[in-house]
Amino acid sequence: MNVLILGSGAWGTSLAQVFAKNKNKVTLWSYEKEVSIQINKINFNKKYLNNIKLSKNIISTNLPLNPKDFDFIFYVSPAQHLVTVLKQSLSSDKIGNIVICSKGIDIKSGTVISDVLIKNFKQDNIHVLSGPSFAGEVALGKPAALSLGSKVKSNKLEKLFKGTNIRIYLSKEYKAIQLLGALKNSYAIGSGIIEGLSLGENARAAYLTRVIQELRFLLKTFKCKDVFVESLAGIGDLILTCSSMQSRNFKLGFTLGKGGKAMNYIKKNININEGYFTAIAVTKNKKINLKKLPILNSLIKVIKGSSAENEMKKLLARPFKKELF
């Protein structure tokens, strides 16, 4: 198959490697011309996925491409740059068979990325791929399992993953997958804060348990099946990003727990901290009642500059309540 991947960051490059190893023709579009040149010249992406030699079946470019030339287009650039990247990378607004792989909520509208895509582009089918997947491990061929959501079943897309190290699980809950993928990044910041404050493993276990309840409430708010929190895109990704320093959002939280400032950290790092922007985007969506989501509400305050330690104390001092929503 002929596959286009929009975004030459760690995850985009890893997906390119997965598909190229399976003898597909893979084009990796890069916003950065120097990254594209390096991939074509020496088969390495040293900026985002250092020390992993890439397949020769990967061709990189930073020029506009015709979407009709590809069986599938994977969007793996930052969520906040969706419209800009699609207009720069594609020569037509008519986009078929697009797979959203970015995890974020649009900061302007507070809506999921598929809604932004539908509003701004003519498209045939939207699929969403999300779940616990550190890019470096996937690129090395280590196994991973992900949620793949769409209104329309695609045997062709399923075939693309067969024989790879990525096992997919199918669902029609493509909006739920997006919400969970985006929000777990914000909650990962909170887990990092716990580590930064040296609150211990008991605190992390309690935190993750209560986060799951908030995610259930959020899914209900958007009329999604709350049981889907138990999916790979939900608990699976939450466990991964909330328990490892490999997670960029966990690292940001750790910095905040140590007294650092969010924007100072973000400016110093090449990778996008989607959890930060998702937390800000949440405040733009009128459907979300933050009074019912005390953990997320406190996280947003810390991200905006409040003391992590003070917010933790406020959470613990709240009146007791029934355990389940």
C-alpha cells in the first residue's frame, strides 16, 4: 500500500518504520526540511528518533502532495496545528481515508480534532488511532496494542496493520478515543506532580483511581459510552503515561512539582506537551463543568501558575463524598 504520514516527530517516524518494514511504500512529510533531507540521505531522524536506522522504504519530503495518491493518510503532527499542516502538506482539501493519531483538543474551539477536520476539509472517512505507545519501543519492533475507532469498518486499514508489531482493537467510539487520548495527557501532568512532590505510591494509586472516575464523567458529558474508559485508549494509555519519565507530560508535571513553571519548561523542549494545551482547551468548552472535576480543575490552576502543593492540600481537604459518580 501507499501510505502518507504527516509529521516527522518520534511517533510519526515510528509509524513510518512499522509500515515500511511490512513492505509498504511510505512517504513521511516533514515540516522541517533539514529533517527530511537527513532521513533521505542517511536513513536517520536524529532530532526526534535518534539511534534507530530507518527503512529504505521511507521517503521523506516537505513539499505539498496530492492526497489521491495515497491509500491512507496518517495525521501525526501536533493537534493544534491540524489545519495549518494539512493546508501546507496537501495540494487538495478533498481528503479520503485519514487516520488521526494526534492526541489533543483544539484550543480555539475546545472540540475534538475530528470536528475541526470535518469543519475545515472535505473528507470521506475519519479513523482515530490511540493507545499506550512510546514511539521508541514501537520503532524497535516491540509489541503494542492500540484502539482504532471509526464509524466505517475498513478491511484495507486492518490489513495495513497485519504482520506488524502493532495489534489493533476496533471500535465505533472514535470520539471517545479522542477525548481519552487527549485528556490522559493532562492527567499525566498530575501524576508527574505527585512524583515531583515525593508524595509516594499510595498517592499515585489513589490519584489514578479518581482520575478514571473523572474520565467516566467526561465521557458521559459528551454522550460517549463511559465503559470505554476501560479501553487501550483509556486506562491503557493512562497507566503508561502516568507512570514513566518517558512521558513528556509526566516530565512536565515533575517539573511543576519541583516548583518550575510550565511555559519555561515547554520553551526548552522540542517535543510538544499536548497535555498543557489540552488542559487550556478544556476551559473553552462550555459542556465541561470543572466543578464536577476537581482533579482536572486543580491541574489547570497549577498549569496556569498556582502552587502544586497548595492545590494538593485543597484536594485532600474537600468534604467526603460517595465514591462513584
